[in-house]
Amino acid sequence: MTAPQYTTFPHKYLKEFTAKVFQHFKVDEEDAWQAADVLSKADVRGIDSHGVARLKTYVDMFLIGRINPKAEIKIVRQKKSVATVDGDSGLGLIVGPKANKIAMDLASEYGSGWVSVCNTNHYGIASYYSLQALERDMIGWSMTNSSRIVVPLWGAERRLGTNPISIAFPGYRNPPIVIDLATSVVAFGKIEQAKRQGKSVPEGWMIDSQGKTSTNPEDVYEGGLLPLGSNREMGGHKGYALSAMVDILSCVLSGANWGPFAPPFALFEEAPKKSVGKGIGHFFGAMEIDGFEDVDVFKKRIDDWIEVFRKTKPAPGHDAVLIPGDPEHECEKVRTVNGIPVIQAVVDDLVGISKKTGIPFFVADPHQPGIVK
């Protein structure tokens, strides 16, 4: 099996190209840059499945009219620190930041803010939003449902999305603790990456159409992903319960489509036969730290927590215990300077977008057919 080929691009170049693509589809300039920032953050933090690799799918959604480029995002219900936001079928990369800001603004007024969102689309990486709260000395919460790709425990039929959760806590001198996890065994993007690279996936990630475990990424389209833990013996009931929590807070609470009724994000996914709400849903939370403790005192305690766990004796074969967010933080330091490695299949997608939109995209390899103007 040949190793996958990569081309490295400056992250600012990919971000600019992404913003121009969104503007091509009539998204306002400020919103286009906001959306591009969400995807860029995924790339620099090493979450390749949710960065520029997703751009083609957003383009597909614009082309079929699924996404409203001029969405009017508004609060439709509010009581003190809690609110419901309607995203007007807008780009989730825009709806998400605006709804998250509402949650943080509510927290500034009431000490905490909680926002459930309906009528929206895929919002990128969950940690983008929890990280935003840290800039305002808050603890940030973020979660979203997604189209059905995960089977419930003991099920052989897809009923839930990968339904990620993110919570972030600021450090004083140390980088923040950033928890960002799918409630499935892995994010669907990991299966897509394996497929692009011609690799099999580990046992326990997914099932085939017969409900049997499979390591062939192609089988996921007729089968599905397993919940975090895979089976009851390994804690699959816990992943299933967490996914249910995300589905209820993001969708049942807001009036979005929950569970198997969530609309698909990618064109290859089969659309549900009926709707029980509007779009997909998100949920955001923000908590003011100084309502619990002096901000600097809390941050120094987080530092102490981090340092104690870093001193944990490592298991054989490992150099050190990881703190949640460590890999992404280290990746961000490297990629901000050295650029983003993009697999050839994604480069091909970006070249295709360039040809479709007329927006220049220059590929480092002169043998690749990028548009030159």
C-alpha cells in the first residue's frame, strides 16, 4: 500500500481561499471570514477531518440550496439566562459563533448562559466554541447533533449522529484544558480519512449492513459507527447515553430534528423520510468563573491540576500522560509556522472548487492542475 501524498499550504492561504469561496456563494464578507476561521482552527489544531477537507461538502450544500447564505439568526424564545435561537437554515459555521456569543452575553449578565439552536447546519469543531469562552474568562460548553451514522447500543440500525461535546477550562501559565470528543467511538471524518488513504479501520469502530463488526471503511455507508465504548462490556452504554444527552439538549429542547430525523450533511447520505423539526441543532453554554471563584485563583488551580497529572507515572510504551487538548495545542504551534499538510484527495477537491467558482487556487506541485490567474 502506498503512503498517502500530502501538499503543505500556509494556513492563512487556505483560510483566505475558504473565505472567498463562501463569498462566492453570497455570504457576507464578515460572515465568510468567520466561517473560514472555524475551518482554519480545525486545520491548525490537527483536526483534519473538520477543516478545509469539509469545504467541498459545504459547497455541495450551497449548490442544492440547503444552506441560506443570508440567514437572519434570531432569538425566538428567552427567559433570563436561557434562550432558543433559530438559525434560519444558515451556515452552521456562522450560526454557531453567533449563538455562542448570545450564550456568553447572557453569562455576562446572569453568571451563566445557555442557548439551544434549531434550523442550522454543520458547525465545524465543537472546541472552537468552548475556546471562545476562555477569551472572556468563562468556562465554555458546546455540543451538536449530526446526521444519523451511529447505532444505539445493541442496535443494528443508525439512529444518532456522532454528537460531539466540548468543554474548555483556562489555565494560568499552562495551555487550557480542552475536552472535545465524539460520543461515537470515532468521528465519521476518521472513517473518511481511512477511505481516502486506502486503509482499514480498527476493530470495534463500526458495523456493516448485517450489524457485524467490520474494518472496511466502505461498509460504514450501509452499516454504521458504534457508540463510544463499542459494546456493553467496554462501556458502550455510556457513549450511547452521552449521545442521547447531546441529542436532547441540542434538538428536542430547541425544536430541531433529533435522532434519525436529522437531515444529511453530505450528498451521499440518505435523507430521512420525514422531519420532526427544523434543521439540526446545537447547544452552547457559558459560565462566568468569578461567580464561583476569583478568576486567577481558579486558573492557578487548573495549573496545579495539570502539573499533578503530568507527573503521573506513564504506562509502558508511553512517555507521559496526556492532558486533554495537549495534541491539538502542540499541533497548533507547529502548523501555524509550518503550514497545513493536505492529503491529495482534498487537494483535488479544492482544485475542483477552484474550477467551479473561478477562485484561484495555486498548488505547490507544478504538476497539479490548479487555476493560475
